[in-house]
Amino acid sequence: MGRDEIDLDEYRAELERTSLMRQEFTANASHELKTPLHVISGYAELLESGMVREEDIKVFAGKIRAEAMRMTKLVEDIIALSRLDSGGVGMKRELVDLYKVAASAVEALTEAARTAEVEISLCPAPERPVLLRGIPHALYSTVYNLCENAVKYNVPGGKVSVTVETSEDGAAVLTVSDTGIGIPQEDLQRIFERFYRVDKSHSKEVGGTGLGLSIVKHAAMTHNARIEVDSEVGRGSAFTVRFP
């Protein structure tokens, strides 16, 4: 009887925690979506009123498009998180070459890095392929989000280095290091929380949904991987993901 009561209490507590997390996530997601919606609505209203000079129409259209893209990225990230929350159920697993995944992500971010005046580089290909059985899209999202953050939270003239290797115990290891602004020690425990931002003013300036590291965390959990973070303010950060 006593044991059953304890188990029931734990179950109720877990339900309450889950409910609170969902409520908080819904509130944060609504807030993040509301901002671009207000911007789009405002610019559209001005265009509709005919008060915009002809030479400014293209500028307004560009701002509407940018906010629409921001909303699209947020919705895509929410969907990705929802699928990973279920442990990747229904997501096909296959043998993946982690180096090739990293190469694709680095290539996709080359232009963004150039615009930010940041050098992004990938280590030479290892002699043997770094293979693991996983969900291709989730693994790509892991590399892409880590690299994107390393570029965004960097400084002009900064560097981002990506390495892929096999450890002595056979684990596939991905490391993304940068010479950026770094993360305060008091924030390291919270950076994987959904919508958590270390520097809200800087985050607003560089964009982003605030879900990138949450996706990395859940993708790692889905693959039974371990994440290690080493960071120092003003000197940069290094994220290492070890896939068993």
C-alpha cells in the first residue's frame, strides 16, 4: 500500500511537471510568434493604406518577407522538437557518415559566416568514415545549429572550427569550437532550455528562434549521445557531442 501511494505521488508530480513545461512552452511559442505577426500586420496595413512612397514599397515587402521567414523557421523548429520529444518515433534511422553531414552543414553556413566576417572550417576527412546509425535530419540539425550559433555569437575576424573523429572507445565525436563571446558560467546549466537566451539584446540583433540548442539536446538524447560544453566569456565556446 505504502509503495503504491509513493509511486502514485511520483506519477502525479511528473504529470504536473510535464503540464507546467507544456504551458510554459505554449506561452513562449505564442510570444515568439506574436512579434513577427505584429510586424507583418503593421507593414501590410501601411501598404494597404497607400501611404507608402513607391520607392519604399520594396523595402516594406522585404521586411514582411524577413518576418515571414522568421515565423517559418520557428514553426519548423517547433515541429522538429515535437518529433524529437517522442524519441524519434516514426523517424527513419540509417547508417550515416557524420563527416559528410558536417560538411553539408558547414557548406550551408559558409555565406552567413562570410557576411559575419567569421571564418568557418572543417577538419580534414578522417582516414576511415565516422559512421553511426541515426536519424539523418536530426544529426544534420545538431551540426547545423551548433555551427550557426558559433557564427552568430562570434566577433568580426573570429573563427569556427568543426572536427569529426572516432574516439579510442569507438564513439563518433563531433566538436564545434569558436572564438566568440562565450557563455557565463551561471548560464551554462540553462542554455539547452527552450527559448532561453543568454544575451537577449544580442539574440534579438542576430535573430534565431531560441530553440536551436534545445533541438541539439533532444537530438542527442534520441541518439543516446552526451554533450559537453566548455566556455569562457570573451574567449569562446566548445561543444562536444559523443555518439556511442
